[in-house]
Amino acid sequence: MNGSQSITVDPKISSLRSLFPVLERQVHGKPLVYLDNAATTQKPLAVIESMDNYYRHYNSNIHRGVHSLSEEATAAYEGARERIARFINAASDRQTIFTRNATEAINVVAHSWGRANLGPGDEVLITEMEHHSNIVPWQIMQEQLGFTLRYVPITDGGLLDLSELDTLLNERTKLFAFVHVSNVLGTVNPAAELVKAAHAVGALALIDASQSVPHMPVDVQALDADFLVFSGHKLCGPTGIGILYGKRDLLEAMPPFMGGGDMIREVKMSGSRWNTLPYKFEAGTPAIAEGIGLGAAVDFLQEVGMDWIWQHEHALTSYAYERLAQVEGLHILGPEQRGGLIAFTLGEVHPHDLSAVLDADGVAIRAGHHCAQPIHDRLGIVASARASFYLYNTFEEVDKLVVGLEKAGQIFAF
Ligand code: C6P
């Protein structure tokens, strides 16, 4: 597949690519090679058109009107919720709460469940490989509520070091919140096993599935997750919409996070009563077009096939791993077995410089700490470069990444 060999693009990939308008564009006169999918993915026509169709033909507020447009919008929005619930195998669509993104979903749990259940003497366990959105909300609540925040360490090879898990998870642990697939290391954590370990000490488990739900089949019931969160924009959906899944009894018992319209059953001057699930957690006019767009995105992914996506990314990532490992001075972060992303450093070259050199050739990667500073601290670096793949990426694009990195190596001659 590299340079001298002839390139065969899988017909399935080329027909998939034609469904993503942005993939036709050029950057600095070169075809776009979009390898920043862990930050956000591109949108297929089906998603763009579903939102356009809402605004053109039935734009209206939901749950409020009895006129036709409002009923159509409500049906489309709630229909999307049902399909999203099925996509992750939630027992009921009442358990899939629309949030703005994964970050907000974790904050709902931290503020609502946390305030009701955490205090001095309690412990919340997270890991050293979390994204800031699964660290900072717990640090904020820790200051306010006085519980102890603990971290599962990682090994030098980028896996969770579970040797001390028996001590870290104990009768004081109320919640174990961990990332399913690391956005820096690519590590795929044994989620079902970790949930089981949490339950064994009577703790709940929250899974940050931001980098897993878009890329592999995820079944919330098989995982036995108490809470699971993800963002729509990382799975071909729009920005501004995400999901908080929770077990029904937990969500029922939790107080609302925000107050306002739609989340109430009755408001009197003397006080208010809350709406049923999921509306109790959806105050105010929601992101209607975005909810509809996310419904179209999961339809699209199911049509492509989650197993196929996982296998395609696996093949692409293994190929990229092999080729990147041969680039002089390039150091890959994390284990060989991984999800569809590879973060790396190249000699002493700053990742921003690497990204700029690649951009000149139309190749988009991410550079920086990827909102995961603690993991970079742990690895003794301040930043890294990251290529992340999705269903529309090709082996030829991996080759272009490698050529760009070799060029950067020569330019900066480290
Ligand atoms: N990571 C990345 O480039 P939001 O911003 O709420 O949509 O997603 C937050 C988030 C939570 N957990 C993990 C594991 C993530 O990777 C992300 C988002 C992006 O790596 C943007 S910083």
C-alpha cells in the first residue's frame, strides 16, 4: 500500500466517502486527509439533510404545541431518542437523556448524583488516563463535598495498572468513573470487568464512552453500566448534542441538575414538582435539530455496520502503527492493541510544528495535550501529535501521513 505499490481503495470506502461532502475539499491545493476524528468526525449527507429538512419544513418547538409543526418536530426528536436508545441497547428510551455533549453528561452525574450521594469519608475513583471532562467535574465536587478523589495509575506501556485495584476500590468507593477508550493512548479498557469490580464493593460505575460508542458496538446492558456518556459529534452527528445513559432507578432518584421549562410537571409559587424521565434532566428548549441529526447519524452508522467500522479501523490502525513505528525518531504513546487512534512524538519537534507541516499537505491531525494533561504529565511530555481514524479513512491516507512526517523529520533535522 505504500508509495511504490498500486493503491486499491476498497469500493465500500469510496462509496462511503462520496456521502461526506467535506471530503471532496482541498486544503492548500491538496486533497483533504482528515485524521482528526477523535476531536470530531465529519458529517454525512443524511445528517446534514435531516437537520436542513427540519429547519426548512417543520421547524417548531417540541413538547409544547398542539399544532402540526410542533407535533412533527416532537415525533422526529423523540423518534431519534428511541433509535439512539436502541443503538446502545438501553432497556428504555427514558434512560437516554439528551445533553449538550459528554462533558455535560458527566457534569449532570457529578452535580446531581454527586451532591445527593457524596460526602466526607467517601471516595470517587477515576484513572490517570481520563479526559479533563472526567477529572475536573470530580475535582470541583470534591472541593464542595469533601470526598476523596483517587486515581488508578497506568503502566509505562499505557495500560491501566490494575495490580492495586483491590485497594483502590474499597467499601468507601461510591463511584468508579473511567474512560472506555483513551483519547491519547488508544487503550481499550476492560469495561465490563471494571464495572463488575466496582459493583463487588457496592460502588457505581460510570463509563466515558466518547471514544468507544462511535467506533465499536457498545451495549449498555451487557456492560452493566450504571451511567454511560458520549457526544454526538464524534459519531457523524452534529455538535451540541450528547447522551447521558443511566439505570432507571438511579435516574429516578436523582434530583434535577437544572431548573426551568420542560423539566417540571407543575409549578406553584410555593414550589414545583418534577417531570418524568428523561425530561427531568432536560430543562429549557433543547437542541432539536441536533437531536434529529444524531438520530440520523446512528441510522447511518447502523447501515454501515458497527462491526465493519471496528474492523476497518482496526486494519487501518494496525497498518498505521506498523508504518509509523518505522519513522525515524517517532515514538508512539500507548499499547499496540488499541482503538482507532495513534498519538506520538517525533524527536524534539513540537507537535504544533508537525501539525503545521502536515497541514501544508492537506493532512489534518491534532496537536497538543488533547484535553488530557495528566496523562501527558505521567508520560513526562507536555504535548503530542495524534492521528485518529474513522470509517471513511483509507490506507492511502495513512501513507500520506507517513510521507508528511518523514518530510517534517527532514525539515526539523532533529
Ligand atoms: N475529546 C479529543 O480531541 P466533548 O468535548 O464533551 O464532546 O467530549 C469530551 C471528551 C470526553 N471523553 C473523552 C475520552 C474524549 O475524547 C472527549 C473529547 C476530544 O480528544 C476533544 S478534547
